[in-house]
Amino acid sequence: MKSALTEACTIRLQNFEGPFDLLFFLIEKNQIDIYDIPILEITEQYLDYLSAMQEMDLEIASEFLVMAATLLHIKSRMLLPSKEVAPDEEEDPREALILKLVEYKKYKEFSSVLKDREQKWERVHYKLPEVLPVLPCEDELEVSPIILHQCMRDLLQRYKQKMNDVSKKMQRILNHEKVSLKAKIHELLGFLTKGVKVCFSKLFKRRSRLEVATGFLAALEIAKIGRATLEQPTDFGEIYIIPKTKDEVALAEEEGELF
Amino acid sequence: MSTLDNIEGIIEAVLFASGDPVPLDKLSEIIGHDRKTTRGLLTGLIQKYEHSPRGIMLRELDGSYQLCTKPEMDEFIARLGTIRKKQGLSPAAYETLSIIAYNQPATKAYIEQIRGVSSDGVISTLMERNLIREAGRDDAPGKPKLYETTEEFLRVFGFSSLRDLPVLEMNEVKEVMENIPLD
């Protein structure tokens, strides 16, 4: 058997889907019976392949390393004589791996079946549905003209009322309220230059919900940049915005530069 | 009313006009025969199309029927200059699709366990191509999403239904599995 390393450099480096794909490739390349894998050689080749990948600066997914560990573990178990168990009762350490490989093989084989079928069936063409002027069939109704007439009048009446209703509501079009966070920050900073403690609720009395929410965000932002501290003595209680003195602000800015 | 003589013509006309697959129930309603008779007629018709030198064939698609062109006519249709080939799927996508097809509904964890690699990307590709869809959640810890194949899957790969999938020789694996004591 040639070393997988030299082989990897001569053949086009295949892109493997995963550790099973690589193992599978090695098994097929060496024409090994999947149920009787020579674990020593395969492990060696597998590891060679990983180092070849490393040399070529390919990133090795962690799954490949897990498989390498599994192979080495199996190898070590096969090398060590087990105690107390009769040799014929001994469980083959390769068993779990083989089962997984066999299962993987089935799906891999079916993959190529799918590919072939796709190639055949993509050559089949369909026709778009015909646009037919068909109305859904309905049962005929037997209604007297008087009732129909009454219905129509009712309907017109209701329609008229409804129209009136809506037109009353449609007297003015509400403008979309524009509140920007930036503007609110400036507004708050304006208050803070006075150097006094401000009550959040008083500041935003009789303002829209959107303004209150944006104002709150602005307060948080100001606290973050170190221009003020926020205090809320009780849960759900009043929030106070306390401006920082100029020295404190300068200090905060210096610290800010460090980050 | 329809007689047996013109019944195939009726089916043909209806399927041609529809374009989309027409369910068996709808067809049996249209021709006024029971499901069993209709299915027999359709199966016969599929055979007839296959053995006649026409360019059209009939295919079953998950209990519905649809007319389409025969694959060998493709090269001539291509001369119309209108065919654009879809981009093929990656090997990983075929692999994942195979696993889902035989184990649906399947969780991502199950797929990854068989493939030995993470499969997020492949699953979203298959979802985009409408080859698989979500099929609820498994009643397991974390309530993982389940995936199953779609009608598009049957169409693209030329299966008439999921029962049409070839039998994989998984039995030997299961037998071996059963004989192994769990540790």
C-alpha cells in the first residue's frame, strides 16, 4: 500500500463531506471488506490524510478529529489483551464503527441513484395550467321578487349608513409622529446643563407614548456616555436624572478613551 | 355520461387542460367511475403512453396524475431555446436527502448522527429548493424540528409516491444491531 500522504499529493485532493466520507474513500481505495477493516492500516492512512490536509493549509473540521480519536481508541483496544473474557466471547471493538459505516454506505449509494434519476427526470417538461373561464358551480335559488327587492333596499340602506359613518371618521389624516432618539438626547442634555436633578415623569408629562419611550432610551444613552447618573429609589417609582459635574464628565471621558 | 370508448380521451383532455397534477378522486368524479376502476384505467393509460411513439407520457405523483413530455424528447424541446437547467445539488445535499427520504420525519440530530457532520447548511438549501419541509416537532427534549420530503421531491426524482422508493438493504444492519448487547 502506498502511503496516503504521497497519494494525496498526486491525486486531486478530494473534498470530503465528513469523516465517514473520508473513511469510506480509504476503504474503497484499498478494496477492503467493510466488515473486516484492518484498523491499524486504516488509522494510519486516515491520520496521514489529516496531516496532508494540514500541510496544504486546509481547515480540518472537528468531526475529522473526533473520528481520528475514535480510530485510535479502537486501535488501542485491539492491541491490549482484555482480562477475564474468553477470546471468542470478546466483543469486536470495531463493531460500532462498522455498523455506522454500513449505514452511511447505503445512503451514499442511494445518493448516486438520486443523482441519476434527477438527470433523467429533469428532461421531462410540464405544461402550465390553462386559464379557464370557469365559474364555481352554484345551486340555483328560488326566491320571490318581493324578497329580492326588499333585500336590495336593505342593502342599499346599510351601504349608505356605512358610507356616512366612515366619511365622518375620515375628517383628518394623522401624521406619522416623528421622534428621533438623537433629538431626545439633545433635549435631555439641554436640561442637564442647568446642573439640577430632573424627574423623568415631570419632564415627559403629557407627552405621547412614543416620546416617553424614546425619552427613556435617551436617558439610558446619556447615562452610558457618562453625562448623568440614573436613580430609581423604589421599584416602578420615580426616575431621577442626576447630571454629573464637569470634572466627573472629563474623568468619564478619559476612561471612555481607554476602552 | 362517459362510455369506456371515449373515457381515455376525457382523461387526456382534462389532464391537458389542467396542467397541474389532478387527484385520483377528482378524475373518478369527472368520468363517473369509482376509484378502483379509474385507477385501473389510469394505470393502463400510463402503459399505453409508454409503449406508443408519442412525445407525451402520463405520470403518477403522490395519488395525482399529470401529463408531461418524455425525457428523450428533451433534446428536441431544447431547440426551442427556452430551457434553463437548474443548478445541481451538492453531494452533501443528496446524502442528506437520502437519509430524510428513508427516515421521515427525521430530526437534524438524526441526520447528523448518520452523516457524522453538521448539516444546517444542507438542510436550509434543501428547504429553499422545496425538496424537504418541516413536519412539526419531535416530542423529545428540546422539541427538535422534524423534516420530510415534499411532492417536489417526488417530481424531481421521478417517484410516483414514497412507496416507490427502492428498498434499501437495511435489514442486515438491523439484525446485527439487535444481536449486539447495549453497553
